[in-house]
Amino acid sequence: MTQGTDAVDHQRHLSAARTYRPLVDVLRLVSAFGILMFHEPATPTLMSHAGHTGLFCFLLLLPILGLRYNRAQSVREHVNERAQRLMLPWFVWSAVYFAAMGLRSLQAHETLLPDIGSIEFWFAGPSLHLWFLPFAFVSLSLLIISGVPKLISRHTISFAAFSFATGLVMLALHAQYIGSVNSLPKPLPQWLLALPSIPLGVGLAILLKSPNPRSTKPLLWLGAVSCAMLVLALAFDGLASWYYLCAFVVTTLAYVVTSEKIPFLRKVCTPAFGVYLAGPLFAAAVHIALPDIHWLITVTLTFIGAYAASLLIAQTRFRFLVS
């Protein structure tokens, strides 16, 4: 009896220890490089599309990594925590890009500063790619206020089905009205393109965090959702459904691999989001210093610069700016 109990306790200990998902960290870093490829104008079309998929991996991971249920934490405390992790970096990076644009204005002897009365300035910032931070904060805050983290912790399969259905309907509507969506002022097209990722990510969080990893039900659900995305991709013009499909499959595969914690890998991949945030700054510097080099060299140098800067920041008290 004692041996049987010890064996069960040992198995539980191993299961608890193997909660680290190394491929998720790797995926975040690779996605950051892909987004840099997408933002580089000279990148070939096929490589640009592949790189753009990285953004959708970030979006799907948002509810998975950004929500957790803590009974001792109030809704207000949870929202305030998200504000510190998302909106404080948005203010700081906005100031950095605003200062950079001011310096370029002085050098060019013309006004390159953004219109502070525009929707883009208030919902993205001085650099369009910063739209991700306020979008993430608003989305996660609404989920927290709605009690979604508790539903995720309970692994409510019916809510996962509802979330997937909602995300697929949103994706279909976006594909149907993509022309009207893209005519809206920035960053509204970006926000609307990212919107399906929130319910889809919630559904993923419920299934991927299932307490019974041997159950086939999560796999059946994930397969059904993937097939539905494939149908949408074939039925509508535009590439949004293809991006979501690829990101959905890759994110799922990355999440199912578990291991014990690998401190070195976690440290190496920590600046992934910093690469995304600092990337355009270093891309502009590379284009100024080396304007006629191959696109892949441009992207690689941009990645190295943004990664090195983010890695240094991650070692300081300002690590919240890059992680």
C-alpha cells in the first residue's frame, strides 16, 4: 500500500515538475523574427506571409499566457497588474518612438511627428506596431472582468466550444467585410483582424491546460476547429484565415511538449516581446547605415540589435519593458 502511494506521489511530482513548455518560448522568439521579416518592405512575398504568421502566434498566446485565476486576487488587482505589464510599457515605448521621430524631424528639417489628434496616435502610438499593447490590455481586462480566468481554470469544455464558435464567426465576418475593415483609420483594421484571436485563444487555453492530458477530447476539438479554419480559408478571399490556421496548429504543437524548467532557454527567450517592440527602431537605424544590403541581412541585423538591447534591459529593473 505504501509503495503504491509513493509511486502515485512520485508520478504527481514528475507531472508537476514537467509544466515548462520549452517550444512556447522558442515559438515566441521565432515569431518575433518573423514579424521583423513581415515589416521589412524588401522581404519576398512568401517569406513575408510566413513571417506574418508570427503575429498571430503572439495573439493566440495572449489569453493562454496572460490570464490566470487566483482566488486571492481581486478583479481590480488583476486588471491593475495587466495595466502595469502592458500599458506602462506602451507609455515608455511611445515616448521612445516619439523622441526618435523628433530627432529625425530635426535632421530632415521637416515635421515627421504623428498627429496627436488622430485615432492612430491614441490607440497605437507614434509607431503603428505599438497597437498590440493597448489591444492586449483592453482584451485581457474585458476577459478578467467577465470572469473568464475562472472558467479557464475549471476547464469548462462547453465554454471552450462557445469560444471557438465565436472566434470562427468573427473570422468569417472579417473575411466577408475585409474591404470595409481595411478602409477604417489605423489601427482599427489591426484591432479587428486581431479580435478573433481572443476567443480562439481562450478556447485553446481551456483545452491545452486540460488536467487529463491523455484525453482525446481536446485533440478532437482542436482538429475540428482547424478543419473549420481551413474551410474559411478556402471559402473566402484574403489571407487572415490562413494566418490563423497556421498559427493555431503551430501554437498547439508547441504547447503540448512539456519538460522540466530549462533556465538557460527561458533566459535566452525572455526578450522575445522586446524584439517586437524595439524592432522598428533598429530597422530604421540599419536602413540609414546600410541602405543597399540584402533584405535578410537587414532583418538579421535588426533582430540582433533589438535582441541585444532587450536582453540587456531584461537584466535591469526595467525588464517589464521587454518581457
